[in-house]
Amino acid sequence: MNYNYCLIFLALLPIATFHISKIMMPSRVFSFTAAAVGLVIAPVSQGMVEFTLIPLIGVYFGFIGGVLNMIHGSVGYFFLGALGVFEAGTVLTVTQLLLMNMVNGVIWISYYSFVGYRMDLKLSPQAAVQQFILSGHNLQHGEEF
């Protein structure tokens, strides 16, 4: 089995995270789901590029994967290239691809988890009440903001 086809199965992680966090901690559904998306977005988009080999509908999935891979995969590639881990323009080995996807995971999990946290504050009524209680905790009666 090809390495890129195995990357597609990583898309199950955000789906499972969404359903488990909806049951276990409904006030943080978007935080956990977005963190899981950030962890796997670069490898999944790299694996979606392989869909271009499938006629008709596969070309569209491959195009979406190519666009997402240009956005999410290039960050780790240029970061490791700047550090001198590999030379630009050479074929990457599996270990270099793994290292690149791990760097992408660290970068994108921080960004997507912040976005998910902000979505939880906006959309989840439980999180909004908790935020209001924490922000107004130190106020005294008659005191202004």
C-alpha cells in the first residue's frame, strides 16, 4: 500500500475527536476538534494529492489537496529548509517527510487550537458563562469596569 493513501486515514482523528468531545466536554468541542484538525491537516492534504490519479471526481479532490498542501505543507518545508535539515529541490525521504509533517503539526495545532478556543467562546453558551464569571470575579459592588 502506498504511503500517501495511509495519510488519508488520519482524517478520522478530527471526526472521532469531535464526537468524543461532544460527549465528554461539550463546552470545548471546537477547541479539541480544531486542535485535531491542525495536527493532521498537512499530512491529509499531502495524501489527497494522490487522488488526482482517479478519473473525474478524483481530480477535484486532488486539486483541493494540492491547494491545502501548498498552504499547510510549505510552512514546515521552508522551516526545515532554512534550518538546513534538507537541501531545496531534492527528493525527500520518508523520515524527512515525517519530520516535516511533525513540524507542520506543531505549527498548525497551535494556530487551529486558538481559533477553536475563540469559536468555543463565541458559540458555546456554557463557555461564555464561564468566561463571564471569571472576568467579573474581582469586581466589587458599585465599582466600574
